[in-house]
Amino acid sequence: MPFYLPFAVHNHQPVGNFAKVFKKATQECYAPFLRIVKDYPFFRFSLHISGPLWEWFEENASDLIDIIGEMVTRGQIELMVGGFYEPLLPFVPEEDAKGQLIYMFHYLNKRFGIKPKGLWLTERVWTQDLPKLLASLGIEYTLLDDAHFFNAGLKAQEIHGYFITEKDGYHIYVFPISQQLRYLIPFHPPADVLTYFEEFFRHTSGHTLTYGDDGEKFGLWPNTKEWVYKKGWLVKFLEFLEENQDKIKVMPLGEYIQTFPPRDRIYLPPAAYEEMMEWTLLPEMALRYEQFVQELKQRPDWEELRPFVRGGTWDNFLRKYEESNRMHKKMILMSKKVARHYPQSDPKSPSLARRHLWQAQCNCGYWHGVFGGLYLGHLRQVIYQHLLAAQKHLPQTMEIETIDYDCDGHSEYLFHSPKLNAYFKPSYGGSLIELDWVEREINLTNVLTRRKEAYHEKIKKLVQQETKEEEGVKTIHEQFKLKEPHLDKYLIYDWHRRYSFLDHLLGEDVNLERFYRAAYYDLGNFTLEPYKILKFLKTTNGVELLLEREGLIFEKEPFTIKKEFSLDAENVCMYVKYTLLSSISCTLSFATEINLFLPDWELKLGAKVSSVRRKRAIEDIKKFRLVQKDTGTEIKISSSDTFTLWYFPLETVNFSEAGAERTYQGTCFAFVKRITFSPHRPICLEWKIELIC
């Protein structure tokens, strides 16, 4: 009896990814793969293409849709569904999950006249609630990683064929994806696949291992274009399979289900693929986990212990990255608003508000692993862009609300209007955590905090190796490269979140460089600590918010800060007034910072123009402007008194598929004022921020 290889390919590009990336991926990966396999009709497989990619094909590569249609008609391709805009189904509201699935069903039925039975589960992020959701929509099967099955208590030799699982009697079939096959295809000679089958089933009764992985590894991943196409791996693989059909047969997953029964019933815990479950861990824990696993693998009983070893779950990204949590909670908030205003919307023909909401649920910008994900500012910005676009398609009202927006046990104070949104967090320094220019669909405060990642230790070691071997040594491992030298000098970690209007009291020893490197001592306790709300009320044109903190300087002397935000939504501007009151005589620098994501903006001071990505101090100014290069859109910041401006880029060192790189995450603007305080004599400072189209 031959071996069987159910084969599935998943192609995806995120909502809002650069057009050049879609084009490159299509030319170097998707198109050559399809055109080659089309000439080998025996190679029948399951294929999933995400909604953003289908939409791009419709506009830019309709010939590929024709090729896919031809292969579907002759039974070579079995198409699978997924949430249309590639959401993580367990982590979006159920109504949206169902809606996105129905929308994908509708698209495939309209385009190809089919109703798929299989699902590609985004990032294989699983919870046991999914069988009920999926089966109720007519979905019969999906693929999960072998890690899910290890977590369910199975041993390696028990993970083959496919299984059945259920929730409340709603059942679906689940195929375990072989991690070893993911690592063999397409990186090893084709014959190694058959060899692995023979080794796996030498002492195990069975005949089936499943392959399922990203199509981008067939040409788009580093070095794969050369290997897969120019050196002919794909053709060799297809010819090898064609010549050995008596030994190994490839088929779509749905057809396999019609041919063979499930092996057993199983219940799977919340999980994702093995690598992602490690990425969700906090840095210190991730390093310990990696070491722990390596130690266990040296033991002779590793295979016996493996079912008890696992990392975290996807939810942990919402703890690891506060920015991810805020995006997620804004998406949840907007979903409730859309559902309230469009309760009977047909998912086959969704409202524009719901379409934008669904696009904002594309998973890629919400987490970080081997791809840039959350660290790619344009992906975060696109999520906010669609959430704000959804808001613009709802009734245009001005409203305030007090809710625990980010689900941390403390209330946030939210202001929404047709032109301007502002979210305040009194429990964290009385800060502004989000400022949305609704008209422009821009979250100006879309900034990522500089934080430690587990792989930073590898970067440090790699930099040291480069220092010792300066003659062109750029990498010690093909999967971990440095995209520029001396990245270690950018490994700077913030001790507070990069919210805005966080307040500092600084000694004369603190300069721009120390502030930039977050290597200074704050003489007050106002940055992280809570402020009291004294006033929060809606006005004719906006909202007023008054906060106060009775804190300390020098760890013992009373000091009070009051700050009042007045938002004029009609004129798209904000006034921020500070009142500082010391109990003792002292001279300190007061600094408040705003952090803005301005990837294509410049700073203008009079006729002088400079990049917001440079580090600079400007003394004795009263105003400056931030100007978007292409549009001329402006942010004008002014004060009634002179101040010193410190500004610098917030850059992270993060991992991407092409290696470790430095990435712009925003610019910090600190308004610094040197003040001599007298006991109980208030000092008043005021800034105005205007948004000008």
C-alpha cells in the first residue's frame, strides 16, 4: 500500500501591505508556482488564498484567477475558505467571524461555482469553541499543527492520518500538519520526503502524513526563489512524485476524507504552531523555555516528555504588547458600534462600515514572531485607518464615555467625534493614550514602546562575532542575519510606555542623550502613577478633562501637578494647560512628552526643515510645525512661553524574515522648561496643538 500525502498551500498578504510586496510575491512566488504545477495534473492539492490577495488578483493578476479556475474545474485544486480578511477567528467577535467566513463562501461560489468544505485556520490558532462555529457553517475539516496534538497528550508516532473533534455535538475533522515535512519542503531534496515517510512508519501502523504551510516559502522567503525555480527544486519535486506514485500519492484533503475514515476522536487545548507558542512568552521566560527544551531534547525519554512541554497561547500577545491589546480592544469597541447600527447586515453584501471593520481584523499587525508583524508601523496604521473609516460610516455624533477600555481594571475616558478622537488613561500618569485624526483616518499616537525581545541576546552575540571577524562576516546562521552593522547600539529599552503627556521632573544632569536612552532618574513620581479625575464633561465643541496628582519630588517633598485638556473637535485642536505647585524652593526641569507616529513627516521651524528621525535639541522656541511631505497636512504646536524642544526617533531592533533590522516606531517630542519654584506659588504652562488639513 502506498503512502499518502494530503497537501495544502496557504497564500496570504496582509491588508494594507505595500503594493510592491503584492507584486513581487505574485511575480516571484504565486504565479510561477501555479504555472508549473498546472502542467502536472496528477499533483492535486488543497489551496487557500486570503481575501486581500484575491482582491489584488482581481485588479492586477486576473490571469492567475483563470489558471486557478481551470485547475478547480478539472479537480486539481480544492479551494479552502477562511475568514475573508484573515482574522484570528477565536479573537474577533463571533458575528464578525461568521460574517467573514460567509463572505469568503460567497466570493468563491460566485467566482468558481463551488462551496468549499475545508478551512485554512489563520495561524492555526485554535480554541475548542471552533468546531461548533465551523460545523454550523458547513465546514467539514481544517488543518492544525502536530504541536496541537502533542499538547493533547499524543506521542509522535500517534500523530498521523486525521482525527475528529466536536463541541456540543458539532464535529469537524482535523488534520495534523507534520512539522518535519514543513522543514523538508521545499528546503531538502525531494527524495528526503519519501525517506521520512519510510522512517516514520517503519514501526507504526499507518500510511498518511499531512503537509500544510505558507505558499510564500516557494519563492518569496529569503533564497527560495533561486532554490525553488532557478535551481529547479519544484520541478524535481513534481517529477519525483510523478515517478513514484506507486509509493506516495498526493491528494486534496477533502478527497482524503472521502477515502479514509478518521483515526480517533480527540479534544485539543488552545494552541497554535510550536514556534508561535514560544513567541508569545515574555523575553525572560522565552529564554528559559528555549534552554529548558534544549536540555530535555538531550534526554533519552524526550519523546515521552514532549506532550507535557508547551509555550504560551496567542492571548499572551495581548499582555506582552500593550499596543496589540489597545488595537484589539479598539476593534472590539468598533465591532459593537457597527453591530448596533447595522444589526441586520447581510454578510454576503456587508455595509462599508462592516467591510472596514473586517479589514481591520486582519491578524498580521496584532502580533510578532519571525515576521515583523506588530513592529511594522504601516500594518498597525492600516488597522487604525480601517477602524476610523468604519467610524466615519456610522452616525456622526460627539460622545464621551467612561469604560475600562483596555480591560486592566481601571477606567479610561474616551472622547469620539467626527473629526477627532482622544482616549485618556488617568491610572497611568494621566496620559493621552490615543489621538485620532478621524478626518485623515490617522492614529497619530500609533507608537511602539522600545522593549526587550528574547532574540536580542542573539543579536548581541552576533555583533560580537562581527567585531572579531571584520572581513565581511555578516551572519553565523542563515536564518538569523543582521541587516546593518552595530545594531546593538540601538538596543534601548523604555522604562515607561510611550503614551503622551507623561510628566517628568528632571535634575540638571539629565540631557537629551540620557532622555533618549531612557537612562535617567526622574525626581518626581508622576510618570507611571495615577492621576485623579476632577472634571470630565462634554462641551459645545468638544470635551474638557481636568486631572490632578498630589505626588512627591526627591521622594519626600509634596508636589502637585494639575493638567487640563480642552479639545475643540470642530476646529480640530487641543489645549493642554499645566499648573505646577511645589512645597519647597528648588530648581528643576519640567518635561512632558508626546509620542507621535510620523513616518513621512518633517519638522519645520521657520524656514528650516529637518527630519523627525533625527535627534536634536532646540532651545527657546514658542512654536514649531510638523508637516506631512506629500500632502502638506500640518500639526502646529505652540506655547505662550518659550521652552526647549528635545526630539528623537523611537527605533526598535526587531526580527523579520530577512533578518534583524532597525525599525522606526515613532518620534518623541519632549517640551522641557527649566523652572525655579518657590513654596506654594503655582507655575502655569500651556501648549496648543492644531491639526491643519
